[in-house]
Amino acid sequence: MHPDVTADLAELDTTLKTVESVLDIDELRRRIDELEHQAADPDLWNDQEHAQQVTSELSHAQGELRRVSDLRQRLDDLPVLYELAEAEEGAAATEALADADAERAALHADVEAMEVRTLLSGEYDKREALVNIRSGAGGVDAADWAQMLMRMYVRWAERHKYGVEIYDTSYAEEAGIKSATFAVKTPYAYGTLSVEMGTHRLVRISPFDNQGRRQTSFAEVEVLPVVETTDHIEIPEGDIRVDVYRSSGPGGQSVNTTDSAVRITHIPTGIVVTCQNEKSQLQNKISAMRVLQAKLLERKRQEERAQMDALKTTEGASWGNQMRSYVLHPYQMVKDLRTNYEVNNPTAVLDGEIDGFIEEGIRWRMRQVADE
């Protein structure tokens, strides 16, 4: 092998060993074994919420082990690919060498992506995520944009085989949505998606303008960690007002003939949450309370952060108003305004290919913390 290739493979090996060390492969295997025993217990599903936590953590741990094991196997196979290329002659040798170089480049990208995942060490990073999307300035275009963003995140979750549970969708009158709240149910979803928090801007020729003019639309993305029993977020019954109403679908049509949708108002703070996607009023109330607890937890975190004068270390106001720009006209580009990472294929991004933005966002956040 060429000395440069040998040096590059050694560098890859060092990075991968660091990843394996941070993940603690032996401990990961032990945890998988323990979770598999729990999952095999026939009484596990007597407590459905606990059972879902066990199966979700097991699936995530198995995925992590599989990913890092696959990377190690691919790295072990690379010298063999180069040896095979050296054994060929003429055009076959050139083609085999190109294949080996392509696999080395792909492995670099995959190892770097895995390395970024090991940076998720914040207090709540291991949690599942609650994502809230709200349409902003831009009228019907903004409502349509909010729905496009929701689809982007759901498609991203589907690509990774992460569960998604939609709690509430408030449809706009003409097209799109006013707001939506959904959970991404996999460990580390909050740590991963928290870098997506902020204002997303879309520039395009409006499909709702009969003169075909260019329109700029805005939507706000809020990401919260799912509340766990250890968080001690108590909400006295007297602090909330619960209203029930009929679920509505696109265009204002009634989806339900009973008052199953629930709106909860937290009187001391004025926070309002709604849930209408479950079939029963009780299920909707439980889901709405989860969202309210997550919002109150975030409010508590922000208050504590302000007292410690550490607002710059996390998401929120420190990111400014706009964090990403999506341009469909007059040119094609998606650009993150914090990291300057950009992609010239908005169609792929809006179909859920946002891992590059997320990885750069996590690196950016770590640099912000390191500079404090």
C-alpha cells in the first residue's frame, strides 16, 4: 500500500478506537444481555410504559453495537481491498483501486458520524425528544412550510427506524399546519435533535400566489427532552384548566364525533398544550400532560441557567432568530447559518437527509461550550 494510505488507515483506526472506548463496548454488550433478559420476561408488558422503555433502549444499544462492529469490520477489510487491487493489472487494477479509495472515503464519513454521536453527553441528551413546530410569518406559505418541516423530521426518523408518536396537529384553513407536536422515541433523540432548535427560513416561488412571486416563509422548531419520573415536575390540579373539544382535520373538518381532544392551560405560566391524535379523551389528557411537563421542565432549566449566567452554553436565544435557510428559487441550496454547512440538494434534505446538518450542529455546540 502507498504510505499515505497506510497513514490514513492508522488514523482511522485511532479514531475508531476512541469511539469504541467512549462507548465502552464490553459494558454495552453487558447492558444488551441484561436488557434481553428483561425483554424475555413474560410479565414485562404488564407495565407498558416500562416495557417500551426497555425495548427502545435495547434496540438502540443493539444498533450502536452493530454500527461500531460494522465499522471495525470494514476497516479490517480495507487493507485486503488494496492488496487485491495491487494484484490486478491494467484497467482492472485501476478500477479496483478506485473502489478501495471510494470505500475508504465512505468509511471516513461513517467513522466521523459515529464520533459525533459520542459527543452527546449533556444532562438530558439520552432522552427521547418532543418536537414542536409552529408556522411563523408568511401566511399560507408559512403553514405549508411548517408541514414540510414536520415531514422532513418524520422522514429522518423513519430512515433511522426511530419511532414517532404524533400528539397534536393544528391544521391551517387553506393548507399546511399552524403547529404540530410529536415525539421521537429513541434514546439520544433529544441530544441529537436539540441542535435543530430555532427558526427555519424557506425562500421559493409560492405555489399559492397566482402571479408566481417569490415568497419568504418562517417556521419555528422547538425541541424538548421527554420528562422522566426522576424529574419531579409536579403540577397541582388547581394550576391547570382542562378544556375538551372535537378533533379537527385539514380544512376544519371534524375528525371525531365526540369531544375527545384536550386543551390544557397552565394558569401560573399561561402555557397551553393540546392533544387530539389519540382516540380517547383520557389518552389525549395523558399525552397533553406529558407535553406540559416537558415545557415546564425546559422553563425550569432556563431559569436555573439564567441564575448561573450560563445561557450561552445551550440552545435557545443564543442561536439568534434564524438558524437555517432553505432556498428553492432562484437557486437551490440549504445552508446552516451557524456552521456554514450547506447542501445544494434541497429535495433530499426535505426528504429527511439532515444527518450532515445535525453532525455539524453538534460539533458547533461543543465548540461553543469549549470556548466558554
